[in-house]
Amino acid sequence: MDGFKKSSHTVHDIKYHVIWVTKYRYKVLSGPVAIRTRELIRQGCEARGITILQGSVGKDHIHLLLSCPPSLSPNKILQYLKGRSSRLLQDEFPELKKRFWGQHLWARGYFCTTVGTVTEEIVRNYIANQFNEEKNDILRIEE
């Protein structure tokens, strides 16, 4: 079972591709701000047991490919990463605090999609071929 992570009660391989942008798409993530943003994201992921498989810090957005435990929802991951990084970046860089009044460095939303090698079709076929019952049943009973 290569590529799978194990904990006391689970075996999992959960990957998310997430993107979020700065408020008003201001291009403020450059130089020391970009370097510090990268450090904060790395620290936040490490603290939560999240592995960064790939990532980039653009001038106005962040792209990450994350592998995370099943106990963390994408919503909680982004809430933590965006909130912590916004607060610390604005404390460390006064020019950001002036530009982003109201303490909102990041725009409200984010993009998230799951990533994996098993497609929906493969899962459907696997489930459908488990038992020799009527194939049209969506939720069958194992006997």
C-alpha cells in the first residue's frame, strides 16, 4: 500500500489542490513578504500534520497541493492558514496593515478540488462488481 498514510484507525491518501488570492488581487506577495508567507504556510501545515506536496507563492495568490489527515476538512485547513498568515504578515509588515484595513489580507473565498489516481468510474465499478446481485441497485445489501 505505497503512498497511503496510516494512523491508529485509518489508512488514507487525501490530497487537495487549493488556491486563494489576496483581497482585491493586490500584488503584494513579493520579496520579503513572499518569503515570510512561504515560511508561515510551511509552519502552519507542519503544525497540523499537513504535507505540502507542491506549492507556489504568486504575486497575488497561493497555489498548494496538500496531503492531509482525514480529521481535517479543507474549510478548517484554509481557515487556519489564511487567518494565521494574515494576522502575522500584517503585524510584521506595516505597509500591509495600511493597505488592507480591517485586517483582511486574503479574499473571502478559495478554490479547492480533490486529487487522486482513482476515478469515480473505477470506484463505481469496484462497488458494482463486489457481489452478484442486480446491477441497477445504487445501494445494495451484502448477503
